[in-house]
Amino acid sequence: MFVVFSTSAVPVGLRGELTRWLLEVAPGTFVGNVSARVRDALWDLCVAESGNGSVLLVHAARNEQRLSFRTHGTHWTPVDRDGFTV
């Protein structure tokens, strides 16, 4: 399952943990192809270790848009509008 993690102002240790599973293609942006179990474990790690930073996860899903979002510590909250997330 293809995933994208976008982080901002997170501890260096968390970024190091993410690079064990994903590629850091730009500062704070990690991409990779991992199982749903690994994706969920990485998300739990990000929520627990992000401190005052923020994390956005975009991953493949079975819906109209073919993707889903998770946010932590961000000002943006995904909203479902008639089956589409905006």
C-alpha cells in the first residue's frame, strides 16, 4: 500500500524512525509501499512521538478518491462531503 507521511517540526528521532521504513524524498516528506499493519504502526509512532509538531498521512483506500487522510497536530481537518474528502 502506497503511503505518504508529511511531517513538520517533529523530533529528529521520529524522522530517523520513519526512514527505516520509508524514503525521505524531501525534508519531512516520506513515501513508501508498506502493509496496512506497518502503516498503522508508523502512524501510532508518529502520534506518540511528534511532540509539538504535526503529521499528515495520505494512503490508498477503497473509496471514490482512492485515498484517505489522517492528521495529527495540524490546523487542517479532513471533512467528508458526499463521499469526497476536502
